[in-house]
Amino acid sequence: MNLSEVVAVLEQLAPPELAEDFDIGRIGLTLDLENDIQKIAVALDPTKYVLKRAAEIGADILVTHHTLIFHPLNLVRKPLADILKIALDNNISLYSMHTNYDKAKNGINDALAKRIGLSNIIDTDIGRIGTISPCPAETFVNHVAKSLNTHVQFTGRKEEISKVMVFGGSGFKEEYLSIAKENGVDAYVSAELRHDIIRSWEDMLLIDATHYATENPGMQDLCLRLEERLRMDVEFIDHNPFIEVI
């Protein structure tokens, strides 16, 4: 299948125009080798390990959430050169779907909400809000950890949880937490919890379930969607950073 046909399907699933302003120009093909596509690899990050694995399985394109090159460059240092060399030597095109896939239907945040088991889901600008059967805060925290197979850290005073907002990735920001508060949310699940947020939002249960674990479900689900649409072999490459906690 021609690369352009694969790109067309990816853009149907996550239209580039949905991307945040800071992402414009960074969505889509980041390495266009104009190659035919017989096998697709999908991962959260285009790491050296992921590219090596993509080459081993004979992938013709690697689709990731995060882009390999985010800021303009005037110098390609060796770590980046090593990754690009793997892609070039093995004729692997690179495609990125970032904040457009966060917002898209059945994208990162819908997959996260589904994995945690939320019902009655409504969209916000980028996150999702839903409900669960009322339960104690500690019970919900344990449920999140098990559902996402990750360690978590949490803070905030809340006895019972029934309404939840999820935001895959770095979502602990005032603008998004304000949306949660306006909607009467009891618990907020995201990643990269900061000290100033902890101090300012003590009346809401804040659960940091890591960047990787909150975004990974969406990329895993993408594999099934691409297989159905393209009738092609699609393989997910897991590269969990395995953050250690003592």
C-alpha cells in the first residue's frame, strides 16, 4: 500500500487540524521515505529501542504519539543521528500524532477513560469526564493503578469518588483543573503532578499515574483500529521506562 494511503487513514482517525497551536507543523510525517507500506509499527515514543524493534519486525512505518524532532534543529547530535540512521538504513518512515490524537474520538483520552472504566463520558477541550460507582478515594486510587498496570502517587482530600476527569500525559495545569472543578469532578487522573498544583487543589483527589501509562492505552488501541481499516499487519512496541519507586 502506498504511504499516502496510510497517511490518509491516520488523518481520518486524528485530523491534524485538531492539534494545539504549539503542535502545528509537528503532526504527520516527520520522515517521509515515500515507501510502500506492508507492515506498521506503533509505539508511544520513537526511542532507539523502538526503532531497532521496528526494524527487526520489518516495519515500513513507525507511528508514534510523540515526535522524534519537536524543536527546530541546526545541529543533529549523535543520539538523534543514531535513531535516524536506524530508520534510514531500514527504510522506515516516521509519523507522529500528538495533541490531535489526544482530542480525537477514540484517541488517547477516550482510551484512558475506557481503561479506567468510566461511564457517561463527556468531552472537554482535550480531556474526558465520566462517572464510576461511588467508592472511597483509596479504592479508586488502587483501581487506577491496577487498570493501568502502574505505580501512582496521589494527594487531595476527598472521601468518596463518583465523578472523574482524565487527561493523558502532562495534564496537571490550572486551565484543565478549572474545567474539572466547574464540572464537579471528585478525582483527576493525569501525569507529572507539580508542587504548586498540589498546594492549590487540595479539595480534589489528584492521581499521577505517569505519562507513559496514561497515554499508552490509546496507542495500543490504535493498532486494532489500523488493522481493521487497512487490513494490514500492525504491531505495538512497548517501551515502558519502568520508573522505580522505593
